[in-house]
Amino acid sequence: MDKKIFITSGDHDLTENIIHLVIARASDSPSGTKGISLFLVPKFIVNEDGSIGQRNGVSTGSIESKMGIKGSATCVLNFDNAIGYMIGPKNKGLNSMFTMMNLERIVVGIQGLGISETAYQNSLAYAKERKQGKSNNSKSGDGADFIIDHADIRKSLLNMKSIIEGERALCFWLSQQTEVSLYHKDEKIRKDASDIVSLMTPVVKSFFSDMGMEITSDAMQIFGGYGYTKDQGIEQLYRDNRITPIYEGTNSIQAIDLVFRKLINKNGNIIDKYISLIKKETHINEEKIKPFVEKLNKNLEILVSFTNWIKEKMENSKDDVSAACNDYLKVLGLVAISHSWIKVLEVSFIDYEKNKQFYEEKIQTANFFFNRVLPRVESYYLTATSGSKYIMDFKFN
Ligand SMILES: Cc1cc2nc3c(=O)[nH]c(=O)nc-3n(C[C@H](O)[C@H](O)[C@H](O)COP(=O)(O)OP(=O)(O)OC[C@H]3O[C@@H](n4cnc5c(N)ncnc54)[C@H](O)[C@@H]3O)c2cc1C
């Protein structure tokens, strides 16, 4: 009997049948990854006429006890003489699995984004109704002020909002790139778009899910004691998001994939192409956007230096690269979000008169992002490029 742990929705009674996609080896296949095929293993065998037949040899051993996502049954599945149907070409199972996993990785990033948005909306509502302490510009006489009047709470809310809206803009742009990669009539354009999506897949997965942790933690802080207790439900968002940096390949594995496999591939130097694209798309002759572009350019230069450092260390010091890969991913994420914010700003300034309140809010939020969030880039760069000597030489007792 074979066993597979941690299977999301491995069993339930929401549908009349369940199909499991399982990678396994056909009896005459070569050893190693070259002999892996993809099989479809149903819970119930389907009869010739399409009706549900007898139970297949796949059963639930147990259900994992988890800190969050309690609405999703995570199962240990036992496979005992189960019938599987090969799908896709024989011995090419890993390719098929990665097609699915790449989509899943983007979806997990978006899961982090969705949880972040829920945390933000709840925090904003709470900050507008909870009164505590005196703000610096208080007009409330002897009484307390709403906590939204405190600069520190406002900073926290804007941190959430500016990251979430930037991430969302990046997602829309990437969705467009995905469409181009699938349907554009020019093969070269299709390939270029596909490379960008591939480069950004680990970034979306990791950056969005990591930011989801920062945002749900800040949300809990805004709720104070009621954030930690179960009364307001905010702690659930923190627990639910905690899986996103872990499943579909941990965020460290994503960062390793980014630096060792995605920067340069068989189609060339993808990261350099992406940096050139950002430069081209942000070369804008609009006075009001220039201060934002200047800040982006300063951080783009850091990204270029960081990329060169990674490429050099790749030749002779892989530990330096491994110790820097998470920081590199964050730098790329922050630059990518700034690129998206520039696109939002372009529309905001052009269409400003059509909806002043909406676009003014976008411009103010971008101001926060470029002044308060983007400068993290420099810190990631400086710490990462200090290398790995102090990390690898340390003796843990
Ligand atoms: C709730 C839940 C649902 C899940 N659903 C599914 C599912 O439906 N299908 C499925 O197939 N799987 C599923 N998983 C499994 C999940 O994808 C894995 O748990 C996850 O990829 C991490 O693998 P691991 O647990 O073996 O951790 P490990 O690989 O043991 O990692 C432990 C730590 O070591 C680090 N690490 C490992 N290798 C390296 C390296 N080379 N360099 C640097 N650091 C490294 C990791 O980043 C991590 O911090 C689920 C897991 C959970 C908890």
C-alpha cells in the first residue's frame, strides 16, 4: 500500500466522485524523473455508460489537524491496488504536473492577496469605530479619539492598502501577459510573454503570501486584544494565510527556483529583458509622474546591481546565492509592484477629472508606497550582499 500525506480536499462528499492526479511510474518505465507519468485515479470507477461504479482502491487514512484553513479537509490518502488511467504522454508526467503547479502557485499568491484585502477592510472598519487615546490633533475635548486618527494606525492601514493595490495591479498585468503568451499570433511575442509569466510566478507566490503574513499580523495589531481573541475573527485570517508561504513549494524553494532557473533560461537573459521592459514602459513625459519614476529608477539600479552580484556568485559561491535568494525575490517583487503603480498613476493623472476622489486616493496611496515601502529594497540588497560566510561558518551546538 502507498500513502500520500497532505492532500487538500483529498476526500469529501460535496461531489459524487473525486479524481486524484497522481504521478507514478509505469512498470516498464525507466528509473528517475524520466520515468514518471501522470495518472488519473478516481475515488469511484466510472462505468462504460458514465454511471458511478464500484469503489476504487483509494481511501482516507486520516485528516490532518491544522492551525488554520479548517474548512478544507487535508487528507492522508492510502492507495491500495488502485486503478489509474494515464493522462498525457507516457514518462512526461513531471511536465504535466508543472503545468498545473505553475497555475497553482499564482493562485496561492492570489489567495494571500485575497486574505490581505479582507484583513485590510476589517481593520479599516474597526479603526473607524474603536476609540482609544488622544490623537495629536484631537478635537474631541476630554474624550478619546477614534484610533484611525493616530498616525501609527494610519501608517499601518496605508502600508496594507498600498501593497494590496500594487499587487492587484501587478496581477492584472500578469493576467494580460498570460493571455498574450497563449493566444498572440506572433510566436516571438508569445514566447516573451511566457518568459515574463514564468519569471514572475515565484514572485507572485512568495511575495504576496509573505506580505499576507505582514498584513494579517498588522491587522491583528490594529484590533489590539480583540485581534488575539476569537471574537472578531481577525486571528483566523492570520492562521489561514500561514499555509500560503508553505504549500505549493515553500517560499524558499520558490526563491531558489527564481535565482537558479528563472533569471536566465534557454530563451536568454529573461531578467535583463524584464528590466529593459520596465525602463521602456516607465519612460513617461508627464511631469507629475516623474518624481515616482525617479524613485523607481533608483531602485531599478539596485535591482541591476543585485542581479549582477547574483550572476557573479552563481559561478563560484552558491551559498552566497542561496542565502540571498529570498531577499532578491523581495527586491524583484517591490520593483515589479512599483512598475505596476506607475501604470496606475498614468491612468490616474490622465482620467483625474473624470473621478477626482477615486484617482486622488490612488495618487496618495502611491505616494505612501514609493516613500514608505519601496525603500525596503536597499535594506534587502545590503543585507543579502554581505554574503554567507557568517552564516555557513557558524557552528550550531
Ligand atoms: C495544509 C496543507 C495542504 C497541502 N496540500 C497538498 C496537496 O494538495 N498536494 C500535495 O501534493 N501537497 C500538499 N501539501 C504539501 C506541501 O506542498 C508541502 O508540505 C510543502 O511543499 C513543503 O514540503 P515539506 O512539508 O516536505 O517541507 P520540507 O521540504 O521538509 O521543508 C522544510 C523546510 O526546509 C526548507 N527547505 C527544503 N529544501 C530546501 C532547500 N533545498 N534549500 C533551502 N531550504 C529548503 C523549506 O523551505 C522549509 O522551510 C500540503 C501541505 C499542507 C500543510
